[in-house]
Amino acid sequence: MVEIVAKSSQILALLRSYAEADEPRFLRTAMQLAAHEARQGHSKLAEDIRKLVDEAKTRRGVLERRGNAIPLARPTGELADLLRVSYPETRLGDMVLPHQVRATLERLLREHRQQARLAEHGLSARRHLLLVGPPGTGKTLTASAVAGELKLPLFVVRMEGLLTRYLGESASKLRLVFEAMERNRGVYLFDEFDAIGADRGAGNDVAEVRRVLNAFLQFIEEDRSESICIAATNHFASLDSALMRRFDDIIRYELPDREQVEQLLLTRLESFDPSQLNLTTIAKTAEGLSYAEIVRACEDAAKDMVLEGRERLGMDDVTRALEARRHGRLAT
Ligand SMILES: Nc1ncnc2c1ncn2[C@@H]1O[C@H](COP(=O)(O)OP(=O)(O)OP(=O)(O)O)[C@@H](O)[C@H]1O
Ligand SMILES: [Mg+2]
């Protein structure tokens, strides 16, 4: 008889991903389960799970290749230089977010999932978002999650590149991007947005920045596409106020508080059996670090554990990795 050994949280995660038809997550959780079983010394069971996952992946690969008869939206020609496309599988549930931010994003998703219904009443879904906050707080990840949730491609526009590489013709390049938004429905992320959004006077090529900014204001006003336009920036203070008025929502991202750090630690260390760790104590060490820094520290701690041939994460592993991140930051 097969002993029931899986952790209940992993069974729940499996069921949840099944219910949400999130196959990549389902398979990821199954692999975590295999690792968990291996650590418990159930190597035969672990091996069987891995084999099943591999078979499932192969089958999926075959199906996907068949599905690819329909061409994916790939930018070509001039656009290939301006846009980078990806098909994220990120979900909003993968992120740790303050309640208010999650609510705003869920509202956006809800409106897009029921666009047709809104249209029947002459209403349209909100489509222009401005994300503001320090590095590593989840702005880019949010764009991926919105794309992942709505099963849309994510197109990243490099603003800085747009300005420096096409001096004198940035505005016309920007028009190309907005035209693409009409043709190919997707999530368009304008990263490093302060490159054009900066107030008069900031930066070197003031005239060029001004031209692009005015072009952006005009394009966004005329934008009737079904795409979602997300602008992200670290610097709020320097943004032009006329520009800010054009967005449906301005979402602020902050460094995580204690509770959010704990939540993040829990999700990132889930597959390494954190039951023996006092996450509240560890969270104190993480004060002032960004989500991105904490995620990397968790990975460092897990790698140390694996490479040193240990079965469980210790408190020290995690606090040491967090301290190292903090010092690393001070050094740079
Ligand atoms: N809110 C969050 N919840 C969970 N993980 C997060 C969150 N924010 C950041 N991360 C982790 O940090 C990584 C980097 O985050 P992201 O690229 O979204 O930061 P950013 O805000 O865009 O930073 P930058 O301003 O430097 O572009 C993510 O891939 C993810 O692993
Ligand atoms: Mg980013």
C-alpha cells in the first residue's frame, strides 16, 4: 500500500493549479513534491513522480508544436528593434502584494475578461497603467502577471534605447509601437519610463525628450486599441503632470513590510521544508531589502543547502544570505 506522505500544502497547491488549468504550475508543484519525498528518503516514489512529470512535459511539447501552426505575434522589421516579446506564465497569485494593489490589478483583469459585456453598454476596460516604485518591488513582474493571467503576449518597449538609438526620430518610432498595439493585442510595457516622462529640464536632449513626451501624450489619447499599456518608473517626482493625468490608474510599489517579507519567504522556501524556521525572526533580518533581493537571498540559501548535501534549511542559511545581500548592496 502506498503511504500518504505528501505535505497537505502541496496537495492543495496541486489541486489549485489543476482547478485553474495552470499546467506549468501543476508540474512545478509535482517536482517540488518529488524533492520533498526524496528528502524523506522515499526515493522510489520521488523517481516515479519525476518520470510522470517528464512524460507529461514531453506530451505537452508535442501538442504545443502542433499548436504553433498558428503564427505567434513576433515583431518584425523595425519593430523587432523596439519590442521584445515573451509569453509569460506568471500569475498574480505568485506575487506578494498589498491588498490595495492587488485589488486594482484584479479590477483590471476583471474588466478585460468581460470586455464584450462592457462594450454592450458603451464602456471600455481600463487600459493605461502607471507603475511607480523602487527597484525590485514587482513592476516588471506585474506586467508579466497581467499578460500571464489574460494569456496575452508581453511586449517590452525599451524607452531609454528608443531615445538614445533613434535620436531625431524617436517620436516616429513611438508611433510604430502604438500602431502595433492596435494590430497585435497584448500587454505593452514601457520600461524606464522616466526617460521620456521626466519634467522639463531634466536630462540632456531636452528638445528630443519633449518631442517624444508630446507624441506619447497624443498617442495615448488617441489609443483605441484593445491592448494594455503599462508604464513603469522608479522616479515619481520627476514625472510630468500632464502625463500622469492620462493614466487610468497610478499604482505605487513599496519595499515589503514585515508581514509581506514573511509571506515572500514562505512562498520562496516552500519546497525546502521551512517548517523548522522561525520566519518572523528571519523577517527582521530582511528589513529594508527589496522583494528581488529577498528572493535572491532565498535562492542562495537553498543552493548552499543543496551543495552542502544537507536535507533541511537552517535559520542560519537564510539569515546569512540576507545579510550578504545587504552588505552586497552597501558595497555597490
Ligand atoms: N511583489 C513581489 N512578489 C513576489 N516577488 C517579487 C515581487 N517583486 C519582485 N519580486 C521578485 O523580484 C524580481 C524582480 O522584480 P521586478 O523585475 O518586477 O522589479 P521592478 O520593480 O521591475 O524593478 P526595476 O525598477 O529595477 O525594474 C521578480 O522577478 C521576483 O522574483
Ligand atoms: Mg522592472
